[in-house]
Amino acid sequence: MSPATSAAHCLPLRVERPCGKETCSGEVVAIDTPYAKEIYFRCAPTLSTERDTDFEHQVRRFYGCLPRLLEQSGASPSNVVLERVFFEDFARDMNTFQQVRAETYYKAGVPEDELPATTYIQQPPCRRTQKLEMQIYAVVPKAPGSISIRTMFDETTNTTAKLLDIAGCRHLYVADINGLSGDALNPGTFREQSDRMFENCAHLLAQHGVRFPDVVRTWCYLFDIDNTYAEFNLSRNAFFAREGVKRLPASTGIEARLWPLDALCSMDMYALLNPESATIELMHTPTLNEAAEYGSSFARGMKVDLPDKTMLFISGTASIDERGVTVHLGDTRKQMERMLLNIRELLAAQGASFANLVQAASFLKRAEYLELYELVLDEWGISKLPNTFVEAGVCRPELLCEMEAVAVIPKR
């Protein structure tokens, strides 16, 4: 570990705490900055071998624990900014989830118009006894007025955005942007929805006086990715050309079922509204070529050097080599190792390591790969990462796994 990474990882700048329940797994990572405490949670509500644990039991367990976990970090449910929920089955469980979620925030005194921006994804947790998994991001001001957080709901796109002003930097997060037509009888083809999704992004950004070149990170979810990814790339490339996007954002493109069920694609995005307040740089590694060289318009990662911290956004990364070629065809273990190698080298180029990760998601093409994957993570000494494990198709049919991550290096 480099001196810079070691300094970033020591107390009191970073606190890590595993979940203490035998039937749950999860982590709490708290980052201390001069202006706020930023808290990242990952929660898997059950590790039980009993297969009759139902969804309502699990979601109530999670939202029952959340206030306690927040309190341990000096926070409350009102400090939650973003939620990402990974479902096993939307059609069966969404109504129950919405009811329990609403009850929890109402009990905590959070007004409906200040609820977190939430992303809903049907990517089944790899542990089959587990019906959902959650990722949470919360921000606690160090002093009244040290930061501001605004919640904005856009009726045109039916999206919730969070605008955070921290140390003069204005961060915009928007969740669950889709491209549905609004006509329930004709929701649109995949290409029509994808084109409309990007237009909705432009509409949302224009409300803040910026355009897509100011977007730093996107998370793109596609239905039937083996048959839609090429069309998605055409849609994205055409939109970027029109918008004049030169600095490609970090991005993940991954398979998921979406909510509403007629949605064939959706996106989360993060933009820095006043980019002059930070230094923004593309991340590179000799082990990977640039994705644009084979027609995918995204960067391998993005470094955002802010007054209070440095953020590293690692794009969805798989078993691809320096020529952009899939390597280790059919070999699950070696694909996992190459994926981790690529991520390790992206981090190392910025003086960081896996120890700086605050949030990660691993997408396995088949849930049965989980046991092997956990063995590989243990061999690499990174089994305690805040890492979500879900089953999802990757952007190439021959790829068996992919991982995305966020790393934070606090500043003293």
C-alpha cells in the first residue's frame, strides 16, 4: 500500500464496521471530511440456509436495522440521499417494498418530498435465500449550514434528483431515468426508449444550466443485454455526438429487469454542476485499452479531485485485455482474476487500492459462480469489501463476470 493510500485509510478519516448479525451480511463505511460524514451501507438481509424466509420479513429486517445503523454513525434516516435496491422479483415484491419503505421514513419524520432518490433493479442476489440487497448513501453535515441537500422531483420524467452543495461543489445525482413513451399501450421499442432516455437526461440537466458533457458517471441498465447492447451503443454514440461529449463518462452497462416492467432501459447519472470547482481526469491502466476503441463511449474510470476528498469512479470492468479482447473464454476463475487485476491497476495508478473502496457491485452471469468468486476474493485478501453480489448478464455473451466500484480518498 502506498503512503498516500495508507494515510487515507487510517482513523479517523475512515471507519469500517461489519454487520453484527449472524443471519445478515453487510458493511458500513464512514468517511470523515472537513464538511460532512459520508456513510455507505451495504446490506444483505439474510444468510440463512432456510428457504422459507419471505421478502416482507427481509425488507422489514433491513428497514428495522437502518435507523440503528445510522444512529451508530451519528446519522438518521433524514440523512439518506441515495438508495439502490436489487430485487429478486419485482412483480411479487414491489408493493410490499414500497409500503415498508414508506412506513419507515414516515415514522422517522422524513417528508414525502424529501425521500431518497431510489434506483430499482431486478438483479437477483446470488444467494438464493436472499430476496433483496440494498446499497445506501447518507450524508451528515458537520455543522448547520456546512452543506445543503435539495430534493427535486421532475413530473415529466418521473424522476427524483438530489442536489448536494459541499464546499462549493454542486453534485447532482438523478435516479431511475427511463425512456417510456407515456402510452401504456405503446411503451416503445428498445431503440425508441433508449433515445428518449438520453433526451430525458438532457432535459433534467438543462434545468440546472448544464449539458451532458458535465456528466461524470452513468449507470445503465438494459433488458436482454445480449440483443440490445449494440443498439444501446448506437443510441448513446449518436446522442454524445449531438451533445458534443468529448470527455466520456465512467459507466456501467449491465443487464436488468426494470421498474416499471415495460421499461427496457434506464439510467442513473452523476454530474458536477460547476466542474471548475474540481479537477476531473480520466483513469487509465496499461492492462486495458479505451472502450471507445471498440465503439463503447465510456471511460474506464473517472477521478474527481474535490476540495474535501478525491473520488474514483470505476466503470463496469470485466476480463478484457489491453487490446479490448475478451480473455480466458469459458474459464470462470481466470475471468474473475483478470477482472480484479484490471480494477486493482486502475486504482493503483491513482495511489489507491481495494482498501479505499466504499461501494462495489459484482455481477455474475450465473449465481452458482458465487462460491468460487468468494474463494477468489479471499485469496486476493479482499473478501470484506462492501461488495454486492447479484446475477446479471454482462455486455458480451462470453463474459462471465463484471465489477463496478467507488473509492474515496479523504483529505486531511
